[in-house]
Amino acid sequence: QVQLVESGGGLVQPGGSLRLSCTASGSNFGLFVMGWYRKTPKKQRDLVASITGGGQANYGDSVKGRFTISRDNAKNTVYLQMNDLKPEDTAVYYCSEDRVFWGQGTQVTVSS
């Protein structure tokens, strides 16, 4: 069983930045696609960004150019750098390994 622990959420003003981190337990981290997803009460859980073990990234249309996903396979950790945050980015952000294992979620609130 893989455990994913997220950190880095919080309250930020519009235009601000946050960096989320997700550390995975278990072995062979570098073999799996890691992803960040987000969910609001009114929407289903949507893909924010994903990254392959080799570093190929994919982004949801609403975050392209503002968010950057990266990973450090030696640390079993995936990151999400979020810049130019907007109120519509407010959501619970979840880390996932291969869409099989999920973290507990971290709240991101963008508000003045």
C-alpha cells in the first residue's frame, strides 16, 4: 500500500504563488505517473497536471503557463509550483500515483 502525503496548501491572495509537495512511500516511485488533481464542491475531480517518470509533463488547459509540475525521484516527491493564482484555482488539491493511490488532499484558497 502506497501512502501519499501532501503539504504546502494555504490561503494566498490573487496573483500570489504556492508550492505543493507530495511525498510517496514505497519503492519504484520513478516508474509511475504522478499527478495533481483538484476538486471543488461544484465540480468533479479534474486533472491539474501530471508527469511521467522521465519528466514529461501534461497540464490542464486552465493552468497552462501558470503551474509547473516537477519531481525528484530520489526523494519520492512530486511538486506543483503554482504562480499567478486566481480565485477559480480555489479547491482541494490531491496527489495521485498512477490514479490508483491518492493523498488526503490539501486546501488551496485564493482570496483577497
